[in-house]
Amino acid sequence: MRALIVLVALGLAAPAAAQDYNALTLQRDAELRAQADAARQREVELNNRLSTLESRVQTDQALRDIDALRQRPAIPSYDPKAPLPKIPLGGYASIPDAKLAASNAAVRAAADNRR
């Protein structure tokens, strides 16, 4: 019975021992290369999609800009018979005429006084 078990074990181990480790290494390398190629292909596809979306956004923005430039602004109509608007004078600075004349004379005197 022991001999039968040993023979069965050797029979099952024979196909595993007969496998070529170089072929397994080449197969593993080919699988890794295929995975790397697939990842590269996905990256290229994603970059293409991103470029397409970016160009679409730029095109849409350019079209919106063109539409905005085509619209004419509303120009208010002018009625010459309408009364002029009242402007409050309290917000403006006022300088007395005598002070303004004295300042003007001082500036002219300094400009004429060349050394």
C-alpha cells in the first residue's frame, strides 16, 4: 500500500517537475508587459478624453464671448426738451476767489523767478 501511495505521488509530481521554469518566467513577463501596455493604453485614452473636454470648454467659452460681443448695449434716448438734472452742490469743494487768485499769483511768481 505504501508503494502505491509513493507511486501515485511520484506520478502526480512528474508533470510539475517536467514544467519548464524558463517558460513560466517568460509567460509571467509577457503578462506583466501586457498589463503595462493596457495601463499605457488607458492613460492615452484618458489624456485624449481630457484634451477633448478641454477643447470643448474653450470652444464653448469662445462662443459665449462672441455672443456677448454681438449684443448691443441699451443706449438711453436723449430728449432735448427734458429738464436738466439737479446736481447737489454740497458735495463739491469750494475755494474763495481771493484765495485762488493769491495762490495763482504765488505760482506765477515762483515760475518767473528763475535763477
